[in-house]
Amino acid sequence: QVRFVEAGGGLVPPGGSLRLSCAASGSLYGIYTMGWYRQPPGKQRELVVSSTSNGQTIYADSVKGRFTISRDNAKNTVHLQMNSLKPEDTAVYYCNLDKGGSRYWGQGTQVTVSS
């Protein structure tokens, strides 16, 4: 079983920045992918960014150049630095971990971009 502690969501004006954090614990050994998904109001959950244990990352086109993921394998944590936020970034952001064919989710943290 995998457990998560997420932090960092909130309300920010357009053009602002937020930093999300996620710490995972449990049976975390070997290779696994961590990252972030988001679910905008009334829409399906979508990939924001994923990061493999060896450092490969995939960003959604909509966040490239604005969002940056950082990962600490020793602490099983990922951070998402979000800059130049737009109203369309408003969503519930979920920490994600994929391992051994299983997918695990954090509880989600709300990010609202509004003036």
C-alpha cells in the first residue's frame, strides 16, 4: 500500500506561482513513476507531468515552460513548481505513483487561479 501527504494548493491570481508537494510512503522499492494529474471542473482527469526513477519526465503541452517537477528519490517526494498560472490551470491536482502495474493516487489539492 502507498500513502501520500500532499500540500501547497490555494488561491492565486493569474500570473502568480504556487508550489505543490507530495510525499509518498509505503512499499516503495525499485522503479516507479511519480507525477501529477489534474481534474478541472466538469472535465476528466489529465496528465500534468510524470517523472520516472531515472529522471525522464513528460509534461503536458499546456504546462511546458511554466511548470517544473523536481523529485527526491531518497525521500520519495515530488514537488511541482507552477509559474505564470492561468485561469485554465484551475483544477484539483492529484499526486500519482505508478509501480508494478498498479496506480496510486493522493487525496488531491485544490488550485484556483482567479483575480
